[in-house]
Amino acid sequence: MGAANKWSDTAMLVIDMQKEFVDPAMSSLAFLAGGEAILPAVTQAVELARERGIFVVWVVREHDPDGRDVELFRRRFYSGGKGPAMKGSQGAEMADGLVIKEEDYKLVKTRFSSFFATNLDSVLKTSGIKNLVVVGVQTPNCVRQTVFDAVALDYEKVTVIVDATAAASPEIQMANVRDMKNIGVETPTLEDWSRQA
């Protein structure tokens, strides 16, 4: 069985790897230092996914300038046409070095989970996807909620690449990784995942 056949029922979700969240030059309240640190690993994971013929899905936040589509607790950060990851803003762009290609899919979400009030499950299922590999930020929020929903939606194998995901601290990262392992999620390093034939 060729590599493309083995991986044809797998999708990689690249979550919130946008300048707003991972680029310190943005001086954003939403910046996560761990996100900047994992950028090389995420870039490498995406390249490997493409080599394997894995369907790459870029999950991003893009909000209205008035904040009416963000969670209630975040709306205070939106006023006067300013706020994190606004549609068309520099902060909503992908981090340097990450490029959405024509064969990829871009999904806009407005909540933590990539599945909540989006067409992601439909896109994946109609594409024959049974397994997911997740990279991006941040682990206790968008990564974790997406992963828990993927398990609830009965994806056969859910994998989180631990060094291509990040949280505010190593302790928070590892506590959330442990919780995801406890529900059956695989948690390899990028090196271990790259060795899987």
C-alpha cells in the first residue's frame, strides 16, 4: 500500500496559526509565546502531511470589527474597529512561512472548537476522512475543544502532535495532553509521527 493510500483518509487541522496569535511583532493581547516557538514544527508537519497526501485544513479565526461574532467574554476587546483577528486585518493572516495552497481547505471558526457552528464535519466526512492530526494553538482552548469534539463525532483516530501544539506554559500543555490521552487521543512528537510509515 502506497503512502498516499495509507493517508488518504486522514486530514491535518492547522489551528489558529495566525500572526495575531504567534507573531510577537503584532503586539497583540492574543499573542502566545509558545505559538511562536512551534512555528518551525508546524511548518514541517504541514510539509510532511502534503508529502503523504494528507488533506490539509487551515482553521482560522476571522471576526467582525464590532466583535458581534466572538464569545461574550471577548467582546470587550472589540471597539472602534479594533480587535484580535479581524477579517482582512494583518493579524488574521497566516504566520510567516505558512501558505494555504489551492488543494487545501480554509475554515473560519468563531468559537474554540473547529466543529462548532461550522461545516467542518461535513467537509471531512464527504472527503472520506476518518482520522485527524491536529497542530496549532492553543492547546487548552481551540486544540482541546476541537479534539474532544472529534472524539465525540467518532473520528477513528485522533492525533495531536505535542511539539507542534502549544499552551501558555509547559505545565498547562502537559496537563491538557494528559487529558486528551485519557480519551484515546494519540500524542506523538513530530519526530515520532514522521517515522510512522
